[in-house]
Amino acid sequence: MLQPRRVNRSAGREGGSVGRRLVVVASTFPASADDPVPAFVRDQVQAMHRLDPALEIHVLAPHDPRSQTRGLTTHEHFVEHRFHYFWPRRAQRLAGRGILPALQENPLLYGLVPFLFVGEFLALVRLIRRVRPDLVYAHWFTPQGVTACWACALTRVPFVFTTHAADVAVWGKVPGLGPRVVRWHARRARSVSAVSRRSLERLGAFFPAREWDRRSSDVPILPMGVDTVQVLPGAVAPLASPSPSPAAGDVPPTILFLGRLAEKKGVAYLLEAFADVRGSLPGWRLVVAGDGPLLGDLQEQATSLGLSDSVEFTGYVAGTRKSELLTAATVHVVPSIITDTGDAEGLPVSLLEGLAHGRTCVATAESGADDILVDGVNGFLVPHRDAGALGRALVRAATMPHTERAAMRAEAVATAAAFAWPEVAGRYLEWLFPGPAAAGGTTPTAAAEACTPPVLPDAQPPTAAQTAA
């Protein structure tokens, strides 16, 4: 188990770090393996520590009574710190499940926003002074990038942040002041990264064109990763060609949605699309796997569309159950949208999971999928908020010939290989701690290459032929 400790910073360690400490601050972080909170920040932290065990990582996140969080928890790869930001404690429901969806569901939570900013700032200052990190890493500009900027200015510690999607875009709704807030804080970060090209463009929209032309080349696109170790070997097994209509007693062919049931996920458009094309897909079923504030509304929509017998809502799934659903599905769909309030995806991890399992993936370009999907090659791209286009793509994906499906499956698996966590975590470590490795140690990239097959650099995934070679 990782324990907080005092470190001899002059002592070299094999593996790349020289007794470094990192504080990661995030507003969304699961408290356990069963917690229905997006886990990609936790997965990133664990993957980085596996590559560099000498790196001491502390994670700061707000308390959430729904997750039964504890003040201090020591895990194998990191130490988890939680902070309170409001009283009564049971009212702390702003963070954890996504701040924008929480505000949309309950506008009264806007009153908690300044308390979250102040509570996080104070907790971060205390943690920095206690553990004395070499770097603070903020996930999401709002509020973490802002609070990290002020806390690090006070404690004289450098900070970086990753922008995911709407965490920056929301400031565009604050006339005059919003762009100034984004520019002022971003200029003071040691470095900034974005999880997708669209996220990078949202950040760049706040800067004068001439300044952004200079700065954009220093902002790498670093997506989150996917655990391909367990799923890729099975993903290359021979693929049975699904029939348009299953025989009696067979498991019906399945279209799978996997994710939180919030507006930006676009499930309402998916239900409408499935209802429109159900006549072209007799015997097919749609599985909606996830939980969230729109569960009841979506169940009512499915009933009103006459889909009660062909749509299954499973609730939150994780671990083995999630892998089983991905393995059983024929088509994996990511129908994400940009909401009227600007809430949007960066690059959905569920898309990477579908690709890693070799599923035929259909995704909206606005989800960020156009960064990694080539329409008709390793998946299908459609415009967001267009149920007609989504329905046509579902039919195309469901009825494609076996040889075409097998070829697309190979391309999907090859694409996912470029986003395996060892590879992605190595890139993050190089971004967080640039420079040569410790004497006698290995670079994060070298450690990653020991765990995964070679892949192309940056955001360009290898083709199936390259992977086979």
C-alpha cells in the first residue's frame, strides 16, 4: 500500500522518478469499484503509478454523501483525500456526478458553486502544505484549474490542467468577464492539455487568434485511455455474423449504449432513432446500460415509443458485467450531443471500450469520435441531434456483411491499441514531468512499450495491418 512519506529528493530511483510527489485534484472521482461515478481519472492515476512506482500520488476530491466518501483513504497506487464544502453535509450534491448535469437537474445547486470553489481552494492549500508536491495536476478547468491557480500561487508550486469539454466552454456564457477568466488562469499554468481536438478548440476560442497561433502548438491532445489488456485477446476471435432476425431461443442481436444517463449522452435521440428503424431490424434489442438523472424520463420515452419489449435498462454496470455486455453486443453506439447549455463530451471512454472489444461502433462526430474514427473504416460517424441519420447508421452497422464487419472489427481493435492505458499513461507522465529520466532509470514511454505492442505516436492510431506486422 502507498503510504504518505518524506522523500529524499536527491536519491535516484529506478523507473524514472526521483522521489517526486504529484497532487491530482478532480471534482469527479469514484470512492470505490462499485461507485457509479466515471472512473477515468482514477484509472489514469493507477496507470501512471504502475509505470512509475516511485511517484507518490495524492488525489483531492470533494465529499459526496451518495458515494459514502471518507476523509482519507490509502489505496495501492494513491492516497485519496476528501474535503467538505457545505453544511449540512447531505447537501453536498454538486460534484461527483458531473457539475453541469447536477445544475440542470436542480438549479438550487447554483448556490453551492461559490462554496465548492472556496472549499476546494482551502483544502488544496492545506494538502499542498502538508505533502509538499512537486506539481499540482487539475482535471477540468472549472473549478479545479481556477482553484489550483490560486492555491499554487500562494504556495509557490507549479500547476497544470487538462480540459475535457464544457469545463472551459461554460465561461463563454459570462459576457466580458468569462474570456478574461479563462485567459488569465490558463496563462499562469505551467502547461495545459486537452483530451480531444474539439476540447482544444473550445479553449482556443477564448484567446486572440495571434496568441493562440503561438500557444496551441504547446497544448498537446492527450485523451484518456482504456484497459485493453483483458479484452483485446478475445476481441480477435472469429466473429459470428448476426442474422437480421434471430431464430427462436437465440439471444437477440444487440445494440448497446454504455454511459451515464445525462442530457449530453444523447440517449433520447437514440431511442427515437431505434423506434424509427425497428421495422428494419426485426428481433434486435437495445440495451441501455447506465444510471443517471434522466433514467425515469428515458424509460417513459421508451414506453411512449412502443419500445418496452425491445429496450432494456440495466442500471449502472461495471467490471465483469460491463465486459459481458460489450462482448455480447453487435453494435456499440455513442449518440452524444452538445446541449443548449454547452455541456459536451471530450472523447468518451465508452467509445474506446467498444473499439477495444471489437464492436461495430456508431458515434456522433460531436462526441469527439471524429478524432479517432474514420467513417466506414473503423466505425461510423453521424451528426448529433439527428435521429434519422443515427437510425440509418444503426441499420448499416447491424446488417453489414460478415467480411466487412470482420475487417472493421480488426481496425477497431487496432485503433483501441493506441489508447491502451500503459501507452497513454506514459505520455501523461512525460507531459507532467518533462526532461530526461533519472540516472539508471527508464522513461515512461520505455516502460509503456514493455507492456504494449508498438503504436504510432500522437493521436494517429495504427491500422490493422500495422498492428499485425
